Amino acid sequence: TMDTATLSGTINTKMEFTKELTYTEGDNLANFHLLGNPFTFNMDWSNISVENVYEAFATVDPLTGGYVNSIISGVTTIPVGDGFFVEAIGENPTISYGASRTRSTDNTDYTNVIASSKEGSNNAIVKFSGKEEVGFSKLDNMNPNIAEVYVMNNNRRYGILGYDENTTEVELFFEAKEMGMHTISLDVNGEFETVTLVDRFTGVETN
């Protein structure tokens, strides 16, 4: 015999949304909001506009339980039904999606630092945006065995942070959560004459 499936409810045929979020001064974790793609198509991040929300998002790798910090560079999509985290950075935060809200792609130079091990990977993004800015706070991985890499400012951990474009040295922090082999790699976007990773413990420099 053949079973017949019956769908109930209303399919979301809308092409845009606007969500008002909340902001709590001094409470970094409370300012993260888990949103989802409610449409029947993949959302293009360049078609999202924000007010008092950091212009980046984080997703969870379903295989490892690690957070991935994303940044506007080219076309970044959020698949149908997928969730993503955004961070409110000021009063009355709002996030909107719609064709009428398309904005230009952020062409900021940046270096994406990726720490990897058998448990998974973790990343931190250093932006050279021409100014220091409010950053995207560092989220703890759902998998506690994944190593973490991040930057610091005023005793606060960041997964994404902007620096003056003339900055020549950025201090990275790395935490290995378990014994084993770890690798650090760089994904560079922009014009850099050279990028060197310096191990402050051993003094080893890697181009």
C-alpha cells in the first residue's frame, strides 16, 4: 500500500522580514540572539540591513559543535531553515531582510585565523577597517574539546574585532582544550605585503 502525506499549515511566501531585538548594557551573552531563515530560499547576508547590530553572524557546525564566525565578504548565504546568531551592540537593535534593503558588500581587508584539531575548528577574524570598533564577542563552543582562538580588548574576548588599517601587529590568544596536534592557518582577504605568525612561547616565526 502507499501512504499519503498531507501537509497542513501555511507556507511562508513572504520575501522580507524585520525583527526588533533587545539590548542589555554590560551583559554580553544576553545580547546574542538566535534567529532562523524562515523563507523557502537561502538568505543572502548582503541583503540584510542592521541597526545597532554587529554586521556579522555566527553559525554552529552541526558535525563538531563549534561556532564559526562569519563576515560579509562576497556572497554569504544562510540556508533554508538554518539558525544563526547575531549580537546587539546598542539600544533599539533591529535586523531586516528584503530586496529593497540591499547594501554594498563590505570590502574591508581582514585575516581569518583558523585553529583546527581532530575535534573541529574555531576561528577569529581580524578586520583592518580603518578604525577600532565594537567587536563581535567570542562565543564558547558547544563542544568543550575544540580549541579556541580569539583577540582581546579591555579584558573582553572577541571572535571578530576591527583595528586601524595601519596596525602592524595583533596579539592572538589560543587555548588548547585537550592534548593532541593543533594547526593554525590563515585565510587572508585583501592586499598584504606579508603576514607572519609569531609563537611568543618558542619564538618561531611562520610566513
